[in-house]
Amino acid sequence: QVQLLESGGGSVQTGGSLRLSCTTSGASIRLRWMGWFRQEPGKEREGIAALYVRSGGTGSIYYADSVKGRFTISQDSANNTIYLQMNNLKPEDTAVYYCAADVISASRIAGGRGASAGTWGQGLQVTVSS
């Protein structure tokens, strides 16, 4: 059973950057859809980025419009780790961020809703102050 360990959350000012990391244990990230979701208080969890980890590289990648051009998802399959580089952060990016394995309907992330996942990390608080 895959387990996900996240790191890298915190507090930054508007325009700042953070990098989130997620390492799996118990299973490889290869041949899996991996991704990042976020959830604001009182709102549904939404997918913001997902990628498919091929045996020899990265396959398709999807981003939500709200983060496209500012966030970058990447993977290091040798270390079973995915990353989310977040640049030009805005107060509306404040949320709990979740790493996800076995993302379901990853292409729906581009449309803003409808994606889910089989396994979740514990969540990281990201706070962006103005």
C-alpha cells in the first residue's frame, strides 16, 4: 500500500515561492498518475496539477487554470518523489495542499473540477500574506 510523505509548506508573502515535495513509500511512482490538490476552508478539494510517471520519464501533465504559468509539477522516479514548485504566490493560493497518488480523471484538472485520487498525503498548510 502506497504511503505519501509531504514536506515544504509554510508562510510566504505575495510574490514569493515555495517548493512542496512528496515521497512515496511502499510503492514506486512509476506508471502512476501523481498530483497535487488543495483545499480552502469550506470549499471542495480541487486538483491543481497532475502528471503521469512513465518508466522512462514524464508523460502528460495537466494544470488548473488558476496555477498555470506559476506552478510546475515534476517528478524524480529514482527517489519516488514528486515536487510542486510554486512561484509568484498570491493570497488566494492559501490552502492546505495534498499530494495524491493514482489520480482519477487527471485531465479534468484542466477544467477545474472532477478529479480525485486513490491515496492522499497528510496535507501541508500554505499561507500567502499580502
